[in-house]
Amino acid sequence: MRLSGWGRYPCIDADLIEPTTLSAARESLAELASLAPRGLGRSYGDSALAEKIVGTRQLRHLRSFDESSGVLDCDAGISLGELLNLFVPRGWFLPVTPGTKFVSIGGAIASDVHGKNHHLHGCFSECVDSIEIMLADGQLTRCSRTEQPDLFHATCGGMGLTGLIVGARLRLRRIESAYITQTTHKAANLDEVVALFDSHGSATYSVAWIDCLASGKALGRSLLMLGEHASDGELSLSPKPTLSIPLDMPSTLLNRYSVQAFNELYYRRIRQTESQQRVGYESFFYPLDSIRQWNRLYGKRGFLQYQFVIPKAAGLEGMRAILQRIAASRRGSFLAVLKAFGAANDNLLSFPVEGYTLALDFKYETNLLELLSELDAMVLAYGGRLYLSKDARMSEATFKHSYPHWTRFQETRARYGALHKFASLQSRRLGLD
Ligand SMILES: Cc1cc2nc3c(=O)[nH]c(=O)nc-3n(C[C@H](O)[C@H](O)[C@H](O)COP(=O)(O)OP(=O)(O)OC[C@H]3O[C@@H](n4cnc5c(N)ncnc54)[C@H](O)[C@@H]3O)c2cc1C
């Protein structure tokens, strides 16, 4: 079958095997010389792609839940959305969530995903007590911060290269409402939005939509959204309609004129410099999930998401230089998101470091890859790095320069027999054989 990540670039012929039991998963591992694990395919590039893929979509059982502590034991194929549907009405929420709920627990661990609260609560692994993993020889083992910690720190953020995650024990957090109190601040440029991030560092959630085509004095103009869980006791959301993009849009639909017009409207629709609204958690955390298959908007050739982080000391200067280069290229996307990261964790390949991260989409077109390579050099020069879960084209040299623990990662994989057995197009490209 033809398979790709969410960006639909690259797209390859692959065999996808979806075992329904652990013994079937073990048989698949025994039969295949090399394979990539896959969850729900929401990583953008080629990290869940290989000729042979073992998917976890059929491993979706809840094993146990302790109502007093919020400790949940579940299969790795269950999605964040399925968990939220079950647990929000009972007053529980995920301590860390990415910008889509169509992500599996295994995928969230393998990417060590971050949310809008990284500056306070870190990555997804912070709420993971232990992981159940099937190693290359089919053996099931458990790892945590105290049991086989080397395997735990390589698996969280390890992009499926240590083994097949089949289950996890997580800690959910208590909430009193399914609603979020959202405060929106309008920032006229990059300096203003960075100052706002700093002055609102105690806000639980923060994220800025940034107009990456604005230039000159308006470079980096943004809407900063802050969020707090409401406390009104309302634990159910009223259903919202979903739209879907039924077919591939002509890729010419998204061009610098349409994106510029969208950005102008989006920025100007908020009139006050500060405004407040009560919104359902789905609108706050997952605005794009209400448009099914929105990835078709970019046309048949797909798109690439480019996400980088620049450490705090160089953050403002680096972000300004990179935004100037993107604005000059006139290729900006209408989905550009800026967040502040807190301190890095101990996982060998987790992406966040303390600083600022920007994620933006680029339609795949001629000469795009040259522009992205130019941006890579700038990111590296400012001491930053790229997020593996969004990547489809970074070079081995860029990766190895910016992820200094890659050698320890490979040593750990070797200890658990994972080298060559667990491999993706991405891992081969990055020299993680
Ligand atoms: C609209 C949108 C918004 C997003 N927002 C964010 C965000 O805010 N923050 C963020 O961090 N990420 C974000 N992401 C990226 C997404 O959260 C990650 O790519 C996540 O890993 C996808 O999970 P998945 O189940 O789809 O995994 P896949 O895409 O299928 O796989 C991703 C990686 O995990 C590995 N993997 C998957 N399942 C397993 C398993 N059971 N065992 C071992 N390895 C496994 C794969 O081999 C691959 O390397 C976003 C993606 C989209 C489409």
C-alpha cells in the first residue's frame, strides 16, 4: 500500500502489519528482519515509514485505572482522543498533549511530544511512570526511571528505534471543567510577543500564532493565546460539527497572496490588545482536528513542517534572523506556531531545550529543500535543532551535530539488540543504522 506521514511527503510503497494480540506482534517481529513501528501516522515526515511497518492500531485496551491517584495502565495503540473521551467526563485530563488528539500513546512516547505547557510541565514522558516494550527478540520488558533506566531514556523520544512500545502506565491530572479560560494578547512584532511569553511565564498554557509573512516593523506579529483550566464543574462539551477536505486541493490554492490575505484577516479579527473567552478543551488544544484530512489542502505533492528550537540566550536574535529569511522567501505558511520551552529532560533524543520553538508548514515545491537547508545552517549557528517528528529531509551531519547524545543512544540500542531491527527511512538517512 502507499503510505506517508501527515505531510504526505515522502510517500512510499510499504507493507503495514497490524497485529491484534501481543503474540501476533511477537510473530511479526520474528518474521521481519527490519521494521518501523507506527501509531496513527501523525508524524509529518518519514519517521514511521519503512518497507515493513508494524502498526499498533489494533492494540487499544485499557488495562486498569486507579480513580484515587489517576494512574492509568493501557495499550500503546489507544489514542489521546479515545482517552479524553473516556476520562474528561470523569474529571481527568492528560498532563501534556500535542496539537492533535489523533496520536497514539506509543507515538506520544516515541516522539516525547510537548504541548503548550512545556515551560512548566515538560514533555509527555513526565507523566509516564513505566513503559512495556517488545524488544527485537520478542521479549516483553518493562522500563522506567528506576527499572532499566537506560532503555526508558532512549525510548522516550527514541522514535521507535529501541523496540515496539506495547503498553504504558501514565498519570492523569485532575480537572474541574472541560473548558479553558483563554486570554488572547495581540503582539505587534516579535519583541512584543517574546516579552509577553516572558511576563506570562506562570500561565499554564501558552502558544502564539505568528504571521511569518509580515516583515519590517511588523516582523513576527502574533496572537498569543494563554489558557487555564476553568473551574466551573462542567465536564462535558457540547458537540461541534467537523468539516472534512474530501479531495486533494489544487496546490496553487495556497500561494503567497492567499496566505498573506488569510494572515491579515486572522490577525485583524482580534480587535482589542487583550481579550478573554471560555472555550472547550478541543478548540483550545486541537483547533485543526475539526477539519478532517486538512493535509489535503496542500495538494498531491504534500508539504513539510519545519520545527526548530533556538536556546533562550540566542532566541530573540535567532528567531528574528530566521523569520526575516522566511519572509524574504515569500513561502510562509498560514500555520506558524511559536512556543516557549522550559528545561530539557534526560531523554537522549527528546527535542526541547530551554528557549523558543517555531513550527511552520511549507508546501512542497521546487527549490524548497534548498531554502530549508539554508534555514538548517542558521538554526545550527544559533545552537538550535530540528524536531525529528516533523522531519523528512534533515542531513545526517545536521542531526549528529545538534543531538550530541546520539552515540549513547546507539550504544543503548546495541545493548538491547535494536540496531538494524528497528529502522525507518528517517533513521537510515540520519545514520542511525
Ligand atoms: C496537527 C498536528 C499537530 C501536532 N502538534 C504537535 C505538538 O504540539 N507537539 C508535538 O510534540 N508534536 C505534535 N505533532 C506531532 C505528533 O504529536 C507526533 O508526531 C506523534 O508522535 C504522532 O503519534 P502517532 O501515533 O501518529 O505516531 P506515528 O506518526 O505513527 O509515529 C511517530 C514515531 O513514533 C514511533 N512509534 C509510533 N508508535 C510506536 C510504538 N508503539 N512503539 C515504538 N515506536 C512507535 C514511530 O516509529 C515514529 O518514529 C503534531 C502533529 C499533527 C498532525
